[in-house]
Amino acid sequence: MHTTEVAAALKGAKHVAILTGSGISAESGVPTFRDAQTGLWSQFKPEDLATPEAFRGNPKLVWEWYAWRRGLIARAQPNAGHLALVELEQRIPEFTLITQNVDGLHQRAGSRNVIELHGNINRTKCSEEDLPVTEWKERGDPPPRCPRCGGPLRPDVVWFGESLRAEAIEGALMASRRCDVFLSIGTSTLVQPAASLPFEAAEGGATVIEINTDVTPLTNHATFRLPGPAARVLPELLRVAWPA
Ligand code: BV8
């Protein structure tokens, strides 16, 4: 296990960049994208629901899928992996947390400098105006309507085939290229452009560490791999780097 080497790299780091995927929220009970969808949603694939086409074709179904996920996330708590990243942020001079997750659990854990590449499921926007909506009346069939223009409301997340906000991806690329140490945690490294970030970090000469229960397209290119669940591996890593 390379925990000692990784701990030494973290202790000497000036700028650490982190990329997280749904694997870090798995131990909070939030299903990952690759977990078979449970129960009601078992007949759908997330990639087929998280698209503008799905919303245009069946806005009620897509709105209800997000409402179900919002309910599940509201009952979830940040886990030891999220909390370890809050502690790490306090120990490293420059720290950038880039997440693909839309569950907001990093912010609930106390992380401050978070780049949400794919938006946040707890924010809602008008699908016509592309502007935020914080209050609306639930009248008739979902999705609810924009109080300003009457357009259907949608979650403020980035769907497949939609572009990421420029400031999010630019900030993430800059941090990935400049950091000394890059941790890729709980992501299958399949979804672009997020999946390119660890490779950008390696290009920039960073020590790249992958924390995952499985192998991914990054595994053979990472400097170190710490296999196992993030909620165990991250606290262990911090204990070795900064013994109490
Ligand atoms: C874009 C928000 C420009 C919504 C998400 C070919 C055809 C069609 C499209 C493409 C293509 N090639 C590239 C594209 C573009 C596409 C893409 O990448 N497709 C992939 C599938 C090939 N990308 C896009 O469309 C992006 N936009 O490129 O814009 C453009 C414009 C027009 C046309 C083309 C391009 C937008 C992508 C954003 C999509 N939105 N989420 C929502 O949440 O509902 S992505 C969504 O899936 C998640 O946010 C997350 O990012 C992703 C799932 O990935 P992971 O987070 O990695 O989760 P996953 O379940 O896959 O893996 C979990 C991992 O954790 C596993 O490795 C597992 O082993 C590990 N794990 C499990 N438990 C633990 C653990 N690890 C540690 N501890 C544990 N306990």
C-alpha cells in the first residue's frame, strides 16, 4: 500500500487539486451512476434520463427522477471521506476541490472552495430563460412552471450533451495544470471533460493519486493507487500524514 509515499507527497504539497465522483458519496447512501438504478427507476439508465432530449420528451418523468434523488440526498449525511477533505483543505496552502457530484455533500461537510462541474441538484432553473428559480407553486402535473415566463422548471445540473459553465471547467483545468498533487477519488474516469483533468495534472508534472474501489482508465497512468473505499482510505491517509 503506498499510503506512506502519498502522505509524504501531501505534506510537501503547496497546491493540491482534488477530483471527486459519485464514489465518494456511495458511503452516504447516494447510489453511484453505475449502480443499477433501484426500484422505481430500475428500467431506466441515468445516461438516458440526464439529457435534454429525455426532458423534452418526458418532462414529468425526468422532473420526478430528480425529485426522488433530491429526497434521497436530503436524508443523506456527508461521510468520513467528505470530512477528511475538509481537514485536508485546512492543512494545504492552496486547495481546489473539483466535484462531478451534484449532491452538495462537500459543501454540507464544510468544504469551502468547491468547483461544481455538473451543477447542483438542489438548485432549480427555468428551462426557457436558463435563470435560477427559488420559489414556485406546485400546480397540476410536474414539472412546475416558471413564475416569470411559465416555462417548465428543471434541475440546475449539466446534462449529457450540454456544455459545462466556462468558469467551472476553466478553473478546474487551471488548478489541474498548476497543482503539485492531484487526487482522483471515486470516479470511473469516463465522463468528459472531467475525465481529462487527472491527465492534465500528470502533464503538468503533478503526483497523481487514484482512490477507488475498482480500476479505471486512469489507474495505469496514476503515480500511486490507493485501493479501497474513500471513507476509509482518506481518514487513514490523513492520520499517516498528520499523526495526532
Ligand atoms: C460536454 C449531472 C460538450 C447530471 C452528469 C460520445 C457520445 C456522446 C457524448 C459524448 C461522447 N464522448 C464524450 C461525450 C460527451 C459526454 C460524455 O462524456 N459522455 C460519456 C458517457 C462518454 N459529456 C458530456 O456530454 C458533457 N458535456 O461534453 O459538452 C458537448 C456538447 C454537445 C455535444 C457533445 C459534447 C456533460 C457531462 C455531464 C453529464 N452530467 N451529472 C446528473 O447527475 O443527473 S455526469 C454524471 O455521471 C455524474 O455527475 C458523474 O460525473 C458521472 C458519473 O461518473 P462518476 O462520478 O465517475 O460515477 P460512476 O458511477 O461512473 O463511478 C463511480 C466510481 O466510484 C467507480 O469507479 C467506482 O469504482 C467508484 N466507487 C464506488 N464506491 C466507492 C468508489 N470509490 C471510492 N470509494 C467508494 N466507496
